[in-house]
Amino acid sequence: MDNNPSEIVNPNVGNLITSLRDIGYTFEIAVADVIDNSISANAKNIHIFAVTHPSSIVSILDDGIGMTNMELVEAMRLATQNPLNVRSEFDLGRFGLGLKTASFSQCKKLTVASKKNGVLSIKQWDLDFISDQNQWILVTPDLDSYQTLPSFQNLLEYENGTIVVWEELDRLKGADFSYLIDSLRRHLSLVFHRFLEQIGTKRIKVSINKNLLEPFNPFNIDNAATQQINEEKIKIFNEYIIIQPYILPHHSKTSQQEFERYATEDGYTKSQGFYLYRGNRLLIYGTWWGLHKISDAHKLVRIKIDISNTQDSNWGIDIKKSTAKPIPEIRTDLKRIISEVTERGSRPYTGRGKTISDKLTKRFWDMVPENETIRFVLALDHPIYQELVARLDDTSEELLKIYLKSIQAYLPLEAIQAQLNQNPHSIKQQSLIEEQEVFRLAEILKGMHLDDDALEMLLKTEIFKNRKDLLES
């Protein structure tokens, strides 16, 4: 008699489906996961259609190699491939779950129709039907019910191709669909920018509701002020990692439109860090993986990492391909590179900060270090201030000094810093003083019959440095 009897315990299908739907996909990440399959199928054109009337439907059509009926059934299987299997270098998948889990996260009905050598096949997962039957029953739906989809009509004209249709988008109820489409456009333009730009002879075109996507390269390589640091190859377990750092231009080297574009929705500070590409597809971006603290001084630093699809285990890439965690052997080299690059990346800001002590200019503000603190103070030896004080009685001078000390003490540093980070081009501080006021000040000073030393000092001040003729005439 068997003392250790075995029993088959099948999962509750309805509960399993709920778990599969809650892996954590966003709408744009889910669509990107489906597009991975299209690229792996050698598609050259990918058309995304998203409509809300008469009901919400999303369809993703490609002109890839297509599938036979048997291949389609296998593609609809959950975990259709072993993640440890060696894949084609152009294969962007891993677990054999992406199409299904990405789709289930957004909709309750997933239909895939594919055409290969002119023969059309169609299959469907209906999650409500599966839950009712408590079995993974793959449905063959009626083709006629999909004939009215514009994208389906396009598939009928192809010799080879595949369409993925999402219906019953219950997770998107109440969502602002136009905002979702805008977010999707931005995400796909970034994540697939290399494919949209052209890699060798391989280039794809992606459209959303018939509008072509433009690639968005996050490293602003077309700006001459972008610093492209030499790439480095690191060998880990007989596999190469290619790392290339970039330092984006200071805002003074860009137009306002360009500066805002490369800030992205997240802003420069949150967009700093590593950008991990796997098979030319951007997986993760804007992270230091806990190896470095986010800093405003390093907000222009972006470091590109290229890996092959055979290195997933070294990077802890998840099902969604949206999180990763490099192993300790890799982290050591990454720390070294961070240290080298961030020192250079902070120069556009630390270098500009030092100009306040420029000996050739007499500035209105001074920077005073005191122990481990720094204070910004008004330059009380400024010649204009000195001339003003000389003409005040004791009480007026005392009131002025208290007022100026209050201005210094309550300088809105946090607000200034926030604006410099978010929208530096919008700050127009020098516009506070009008041209006629400068002319009037020059008239007053000339009427004081200043000696040569005082005149020389005034010509060094910020207000007259580029207007010397006003005092010299």
C-alpha cells in the first residue's frame, strides 16, 4: 500500500485569472508587450487602433510572418516557451506569457486572428466563459463578428499578418481615453525609438489611429552640446555589457521647447540614471537601482546600457519587462561608472555657481561660506549701495539695513530651485529693471562727479558692465 498517496489538485481557474490580471501592467506597458511579439515576427508596419464608440476596443495589427492554426493555438497557451531556452537575438519575449498577461490586464476578451500564406485562423480567450466553465477553454469565434473592424479588413488584404483585439476593457472604465492615447504615444516613441529610427536594415513604422509615431531618443544626440562619453564594454560570465554615458546640455544651450521635450513628463531630476536596452528595446529608464541618490546636480546624466536577450538572469527582468535588478557582480562596475560620470555631469551647475565670485565683475550678491553652511548675502560694498548710504541719516540707514537683511534672510531658495529644475527658461529676472531706470541711474551717478576709482568700480557692476558708454560719456 502506498504510504504517500498523490492527488491532482487543479487551481481554481477564476481565482487564477484574477491573479494573472493583477500583475501590475499599465495600459502603455501592456500595448508595448504586444508590440514586442510583432517585432519578433519581423513586422515592418504596426497599426494600433483605439476606439470608444460604440464600445471600447483596442486592436494591434502587424504585417509579420503570421501563424498557422496550430501555431496560433500554441501562441495562445500560457507559458508557451521556457524562459531558459535560447532565443533568436531579435526575439523580445522571454516567458511566453506577455501576450496573454498583458492583454488580460486590460480586457476580459482577447481575440487573435493570424494569416499565414493566405490562410486565416482565429482564436479567443473569454475570461468570463473560462471562469464559468472552470477550465481553460480556447474559443474559435465567428469571423463575421469581426469583419466590421477597419483593422480586420486590412488583415484580410495581407498575405501574412496578425491582429490582436482587446474587448470588454473593464480596467479602463472611467479613464480619460485621450490621455491614455497621449501617454501611449510618448511611451512607444521612447521604448521603441531605435526601431523607429532604423537599426541596420531593420526599421518599423508604428501608427496610432493612423498617426505615425516619431522616435524619441532620450540622449538628445543631435545637440552639439550633448557630451557623449566613450562607451565601455564589460564582460560578465562570458557576456558583454555595453555602457555609454551621456551628459545632456545645460538649459542655456537649448531652446525652451527642446529643453522641455527632453525633460519628459517626469522632469530631468527623475529622468537621470540608467537606461537599460535589451535587444535594442528600452526596458527600464530613469533609475540608479539604489546605487546612487537622485540629485539635482546630476539631473543631466543619462547612462545607456545595452544587453542581449541571453542575459536576463543577470538583471532580474520581470514578466512585464519594466523592472530589473542587476546582480552584485554588475553593480560593482556600475558604481565605478556612476562615480566617474556624475562628477563630470555636475560641472554645468557647479561651474556656473562659482561665477558669483568672478573678480572681474562687482556683483550685487555674494556667496559666504561659514563652517559647513553657505549664505547668499547682498554685497554691501557695492558702490551704488555705498553712495546711497552716504546720503542717509542714521535712522534711515538703520531701517534700510534691516530691510535688506530681511530680503537676504527670506530669499525663496526652494521656489527658485524648483523653477530652475522645472522650467528655467521661464525665469526672466533681469526684466525687473527697465532700460529707462538704468539711464536714470546713470544720470544720477554722473551728477555726483565721481572720482576715477569709484567710476572704475561702477563699470564693473552687473548693471553697467555691458553699458559702459552710459557712464563714460
